[in-house]
Amino acid sequence: MMCADLVDLRWREKSGRSRRLVANLEDISASGACLQVDVPIPLLTVVRISYPAGEYHGVVRYCQHKDFGHLIGVHFEDGSHWSKSEFKPLHLLDPRMLTRRATRRAPPPLRPTN
């Protein structure tokens, strides 16, 4: 699901220093999430994503530099799965709905005029 919401992101650096920042939740699924952050976070870093009623635990699987910061992909740990009933981000969009809407609005196919 594509979405937009702010979440709290926490992790511990290799030095042992605790880090915390506000991240923009870009998309989420049962098994993971993509977040926009201001700083790179190393692969395999264990992170905690907090939202108003709870938190998810996961591991950074990718970190890509973009013009606006970094996108990190987090794979949720076993026992930490997202569901819409548990946490519904502020702006949530199922891209499959766009496809369904476009299909319903498509004009009928043209017939040959022989």
C-alpha cells in the first residue's frame, strides 16, 4: 500500500549510540515498509518503527540515496506484521484500486468497419 504518514524511527549505531528521527512512511505491507529518512542507515541495522498505538521491529534491507534524502526498506521481524486494522496511515492508497478504476472507465474496443 502506498501511503504517507510520519513515524518515529529508532536504531542503535555500531558504536552503541542510540539514534532517533522522524521518518516519512512511503509504503507498507504485511512484511515490511519503505521510509524516507534524512540520513543513510546501514544494511542489516535493526530498527523500531513507532506509530501512535504500537511499533514494528525490523531490519534494514536497502538504503538508496535520492535527491530528497534516503529511502530505506525495512523487512519486519517474525511476529511483527502490518495490518490495516492495526495501523492505518494518514494517507493510504491501494494501487490495485487505480487499475480497477481505469479498467471500468476504459472505452469499449473499436469494431472493424468492413
